[in-house]
Amino acid sequence: MYTKNILLIGYWPPTNIMLKQFSRRRIQNEGNYVGENWEGLGYNIFAFFPDFNDDDVFEYDRSIPEFPVGTGSFKIDYQDTFRDFVWATEYYKPCAIISFSRMGDWEEIVLEPGHMVCEEWAPDKTHPTQPSKSIPYWLNHYTGLGEAGTYLQGSLPRNKIVEAAVSTPELDGLRIWAAGTLDTTGDFLSNYIGALGARYKKDHGYSEPGYQCRVSGHVHVGGGTPVEKVKVFSEVALRETIGYIDNYLNSTWIYTFAIRLAQSNAPDAGTASKLIAKLYRDDYLISEKELDWADRGDFLMPGIEHLHVMSFGDRKRDPLSEYPSSNAPLGGIEFANGIHGHFRIELENPSNDIWRSDLIEILVKEKRQSLSSDGEVRWRTDRNFTRVYSNLGSRSLATDRDGFDSKETFLV
């Protein structure tokens, strides 16, 4: 399962300025956010970076850590970077992460191959001056980035990006290359943010429950490189990354859907009518179900949470799928382009008995291929649900009743 969200991160200029068009903050994008379905390629681009003063001097002296920290997201601080990275990945669940940082004052762009976990990192400005030891992803934790000396591989299509960039007229004369060693990765935030991205990608593969991340990588940008050039480069890198990802994002197969409803505690919140749930893939009606709460008769009781589970033992292929049936599981619903933006549930109350709700959640169990203990690749269904939609807020449905809608649609 995956979103088509791509996360971009910048730090010292020009790597913050070059990403302004992809920031959703009006104060940064000057009212011109272009990241939604960027260039019609089907991906949403979200950029985060700190802001600085015009007279700031961007130099780092390890012995005297006096440097501009910035304001806003991803300040030049390990703990701030850590917190912002965790928030951004939890919220956007990116399928790709590209981070950029400044290196020296010359005109040059270097695509890094990977990142080494340092025994001791270059100190930042505020205590604690070293990275945190544990990093949460949603409710799961693992111990840091690994032991000192752990190598975390980048996965950007670096050669394709370099080839496309050097063929771009606007980038003529700019040195752009893919490093073969770790000589330029450093031991400060450039290495740290790249390592965070590489570890996130490693822990969010296709065979793991939850959301996939297919690509991560870090790019060093010389501080003397003109902003317009690095802006063009960032767009080239995005196009090549999107083209690369398109070859690796699998169809999403959902075996089980669940709808969680938390009823309003108002006296008239419950209903004796069965709600009708319609499941759609794009404009195609997959299934229509009456939500029959067997443990409470057919009543949706006020002040109580209800969970309705629907599994699909028969196989429902997506007409847009390019995969042969021989590669498909025996059951489940296929989403060739992922479920986000392509799956919706419509709830209808066919009665004039008012139904009120405080919470709607949609949860799924995905079918995915993994290597079994006997060395065979097999389809398996996730043990636990993954929440793909949550909406907290009062809503009321009733049919043939003034002031009420009979149905409401929830798009994942």
C-alpha cells in the first residue's frame, strides 16, 4: 500500500529557496503552491525547510558551533530535524524522500550514494548536541539508526538524474555528478537527514505492513549555485524519480475492509435503520452492504463505538491492471494505482430516523507477497488493520427529512 506523496527537505540556501514552489505555507510559496498532482504526473509534492535572515552567514566551524539555525520546519538542530521528520512521514506517508543540503560555496551538485552512522556527530548549537537514540514511526519504535558504522544505502536513480540534468540546457556548465564514495556526506545534518530517509525507506518496504517508501536519497548543493539552476535541477530530479517509482509501485490488494463508527452521545443519535455502505474503486461500485450490527441487533446505539468488517474471498481485478491473473491472489480487491484517491465509501441512512456520528474511520488489511520460510514467494494477509481514513466531526444523515442529507461520501 502506498500514497503518491513525495517529501522534499531543504536546509541552508539555496536548498530552501529552490523548494519554495512545493511548500504549502503561503508565506513560503508566495501563494503559488504547485505540488498537487505536479505536472499531471499523479504525484503530490510537499517540501519543508527553514527560513533565514538575509544577512546570515552560512559557515560551520566544528570547534565553535555558531551558525544560523533558522525558523520554521527542519531547523539546523538534530532534535528539531528528528521531530519534523517523524511528523512529516507519519502525516504524508511518502513513497519517496529527497533531501537537499548546502555544501561549500562553489557551483556544484553531488548526489550521495548513502550514509554512514557516525560514532560521534558534529555538534549542533543547542543541548543535546547529538542525535536522539530512538526514532518512532507511528506506534512502532526501533533503536536509532543502528550501530556506529552502519551503512544505509541511498536509492535515488542517481545515474538517470545526472544524465537528464546534464542534457538540460538551463543547467549547461554546472558540474553535476553521482559520488561513488562517502567523502562528501560529512558528519552533520546533511548525513543525518539522509540517514533518516534511508532508514525510513528500509523499514517501509513492500513486504512490510503499512505504507511503502520506494526511494530515498540526499543531494548536496554548492552554496554558490544560482537558485534558478538548482530549482531546475530539483524538477529534473523529481521527473526522473517519478519515472523510476512508476516501475516499482505494485497494485494494492485489499482483502478486508472495516468501518468504525463512533456514535454521538445525543439522546436521538441511534437509529433502528440499517445503514447502507457502498464501496467504490474510482467510479466502479465494488460492493454494497447493509451494516448489520449482529451483536446489538440492527441498532446503532448512541454513545457506543461500532466496527463493521467486510472481507472479500473472491477476486476483483482492476481494469487498469497490467499484471496477469497468474500473479494475482485468490481473493481481494485490486487497486492498480493504489487506494488513495481511488477508493471511497458512501454511507446512506435510508430511514428518516436521524443518525448522528462523531467519528468515521476506514481500516484495511492488505494482501502482499513475501518470502516464506521454505523460500517460496506467497501471498499473505496482514494480521492487523491499517487505518487509511479518519474523520472526527459531527454529521447527521436522514432520508426525507428537511435539513438533512441522506448520504455522505468518504474518499480515502
